[in-house]
Amino acid sequence: MGLTGAVVGEHRLDFASPPDDVSSVHDFLSDVWTAEPAVSVEDRMALELAIIELASNVIEHATAGVPLTCSLTLAVASDALEARITDDGRPASVDVAGATLPDDMAESGRGLALVQMVVDELRYDRHGDENRWTVRKSTRAV
């Protein structure tokens, strides 16, 4: 991953949807935070919001009605957190850099804009048959 500080922990979750859903990601993150008590509550909340939003979007939009295989890797460094979600679903047709909040009455479309609000970096790229979503968040000293 692209962290500059010393990596102190790396955690991985492999899941498939169906049968797995975003609850699997919640459970995984709970285990990560137990294993990484030095990460501040504020940083945990911000990264968890970003990861859950991205995982929900992947599960909802990348499946095209067929099972989806995903992997979530979360690296904890001395100065940052970085998560990568990969999936074998259909390519995403989004402009990550241009994501903005929709009007107040919209029923969807807030996800990527919210993610950008709570992390320092959001990237999406497609490698072969794989989508890669990466988020990076600088951490605060506890």
C-alpha cells in the first residue's frame, strides 16, 4: 500500500456477496479496532464511514445480479490508515474527483462525496477484471 509511516498492522477480509453483506465489514472493522487500540476514535469513525460507504456501493452497484468476490485490506501505519477494497464486479462508471453532494431531496448519490469529506485521499482504478477502491486517512496522535 502507499503509506509513508511504518506499518504497524495489516488486516484482511475476503467476502462474497451474496451471502455476505455490509454486516461482515462491520464485524471485521470491530475486530480491527480491538486489535489496534492506538487508533483514535475520531480516525476510526472517519475511516469506518468511508469503508462502509464504499463496501455498500460495491455490493449494490458492482454485482450486476451475479455473485461478487471482494477483498478488504486495512493497513495501520504510524501516521495514517489506508484501506483498499477490490472486487471482481463490473467496472464503476463514476467520476471520483467530481463527486459532489446532490440536492437535499435526492434519495441517493451522496456516498462518494461523503467519503471525500472524511478521508485525505480517495482513488478508484480498474486493473484487468478488478475494481480497486483506495482510501487514505492521516491519523492524529492519541
